[in-house]
Amino acid sequence: MRPKSRMRPRSLAVRLVLGAGLWIAAALAAGGYLLSALFTDSVERGFDSRLNVMIEAFVAVSEVGPGNTLRLTQTPPSSRFRQPFSGWYWQIADANGPVLRSRSLWDQALETRDAGTAGGGEGTAPFEITGPGRRTIRVLQRTISLPGSDQTYIYTIAGDIAAMDADIAAFNAALSWSLAALGLVLVIAVFVQVRYGLRPLARIEAALGAIRSGSAHRLEGEFPSEINPLATEINALLEQNAAVLKRARTHVGNLAHALKTPLAVLGNEAARAEGPLAETAARQAAVMQRHVDHHLSRARTAAARNVLGARTEVMPAAESLLRTLERIHAERRLDIALDIGSGAAFGGERQDLEEMLGNLMDNACKWAKAEVRVGAAVKDGLLRLCVEDDGPGLAEEAREAVLNPGERLDESVPGAGLGLAIVRDIADLYGGAITLEDSDLGGLRATLTLPAASAAASGPSGAKGA
């Protein structure tokens, strides 16, 4: 069964999403810092402009009276300047110190900084200090020369920046949440885009799963131009693998015919002749025939065992063998029962399955008294085939010996002694195993463990990739 597609460490999807996420975070952080700085500068400029308007208003209502005395023709309308330590203050000072100041200052004075000669109304840049009540205030000063006076005056306006800081903090909070939400949306969009962009790779994975399960023989469907060369190369590799397998099978078959015919001639000639030499020749010809069959079987299986898409359903093969063995042992009237689980399939060639299962079933039929049972089931990716009979069984110490080529413990039963050895050799080539143990029927149980074929996967959709 094909594993579910998911985000895995070291995957392309993870790399792309993480990379995009880092760039998005960096870009949003830089943008957020710039926006916050611009907003802070705008708020401070607005605050300073307000302070400057107030200074101009105080200058407009200032006049120098008799005795070079400075006075205001109008009282500032804002009540904040009359409330002690309200955070808003004004002060007019000359070289000797404060001349006039707001009631909010009470008995304190604001710091003044030298702005140089400012007959044209020049002043210092806005600055912040700790004012009355330990509040941070922003101060704007201008040095003014009034008509009718030969001295200059320093006009100072100060305002509490708590409200300005609160506005900046509220903006920064809203900006942070907004950028975080935007970042999340962008990461989700990147994730969706990456998943959509990599979908053709998932289709290739599904197609390869279909090939391994035997439901397809090549990658089908149309793929994006970036993926299409990969699909083409995979199909070429599959075709080359199939061609190599076909040539190997052809060579094995040719070798089999080239060896079996001379051996059959030698065996027939030795059988017709008499004497010790003829018997020796017949015996050695039979040994050579067994070895040829054994090693040709191994060579054929070794050539076919790694073929992608090899899949053989157990039930049709078992039913075919059952019909053959019922005809061979018809006179014994054996009860051969099949118990094949649904979906039981071998991950290999049918010829190999029939040779292994056929040898086990034939061996059971030779030794059975009346009953033979054949079962098959798939568990944890392995196919378990059990063949048991109600015959005399086999001693535990002799079970390993019968798996060796040419080993026969009872010459009265026909055979060459290669059946179980061939079964073990083919099973080994597929990474499987065979075990012999006592059967509940009273005879021998042979359990063959082989790789199960993957569940038939649906091929890739024919939709065109993006």
C-alpha cells in the first residue's frame, strides 16, 4: 500500500515552506520596523507642530510695556495651563530667569537651553526631559526679540508625551497583530502553492505504486514539462529491465533445451544397455539432470525476482495445481481442501509460485493418507502458505536434511529428492523461508513465508499537471 503523502523532514515541501516562511518573516519584520518608525516620526512631528502653534500664539499676545516690562494681552484659553502639574506648561524667560509662566508649573521652572541669537525667531530642536510630577515632557523653545525691547526672550512650551506614547504603542500593537496575521496567511498560501506545485510528484509516486503492485506496467498520464523527462527516463528504465529479463529467460530456456536433450539421449541409451557401465551412466545422467533442473530453476528465479510489478494471485495458481494433482492422484481419492484468504497475492512470478506451491502440494499428496489442506493468508506484508497432510509425518531431526538437494529419506515414494530443496532455494531468492513442523492432521505441515504483493493501487489520474 502506498504511504500517505505528508510533510516529512528533509522533504522538498518542508524546505520550500520553511525557506519561504523565513523570508516572509524577515520581510514583515523589516516592513513593520519601517512602518513603526514612520508612524512615530509622523506623530512626533504633529506634536511638535502643535507646540509651535502654541508658541506663536503666545508671541502674538506678548507686548513690552513701560519700564521694559513684558506682559500678555490675553490669557491662554486652555485650562490645562491653569491646573497644577497637568503636564502642559508654558514659560517666558529672559537672561535672568523666568519672567512669566503658567500656573500649572506652580513654583517650578522649565529647563532652558541656549539656542544662540534668535532675533529672527530661531529656537532649539524639540527635546524631552523629566518635568514636574516626574512625567516625561516634550519641550519646544524659541528665542524671540519683541518690538520695543532691546533684549530677547525665551518662549518655552512643554507637553506630556504620555498620550503620544499611548498612540504609538496602540499602533505598534495593531501593526504587530496585522503583520502576524498577514504572515500566517502568506505561509498558508505558500504551503498550498507548494502542495499544488508538487502534486505531479505525488502522481508519479502513485504510478510507481501501481507498477509495483502489478496493476500497471509503465507511468501513464501527462506531467508538467519539468517532470516529464523524469517520467520518460523511468519508463525507459522499466522497458530496459523488461528486455533484460526477457533475454535472460530466453538464454535460460535455450540452455535448458541444450542440456536436457543430450542428457535424455544418454539416459535412454543407458537404460537400453546392460551391465555396470550402463547402470553407472544412467545413474550419473539422472544426477546431472537433477542438478541442471535445480540450477536452471535458481537462475530463472534470480533473473525475475526483482522485476517491478510482479504480482501473482494465489487462488488461481492453487486451483490450477489442485486440478492437476487430482488427476495425478485420482485413484487415491484424496480430499484436497483450499483455504485461500481474500486478496492473497505473491510479489513474484507465477511460474515461481506454482513451482514452490506445486512441489509442496505434490509432496503432501504423495505422503497423505486421505486429506491435504492448503491455506494462504497475508499479514504484515508477508504471504504465509501452509500445506499439511495426514500422512506419517517427519521426524524433527530429519526435517533439515530433506531440504538439501537430492536428499530422499524413503526411496519407495517416487521422486528425485529436489522438490523441497528447489522450494527453499526459490524462497531464499525472494527473501522468504520454509519451515517444517507437525500438523494438526497428524502428518507434516510445510509453511512457506514469501513477500506479499502490494494491494493493487489505482493508477495516476490522467489530468494534466500544472
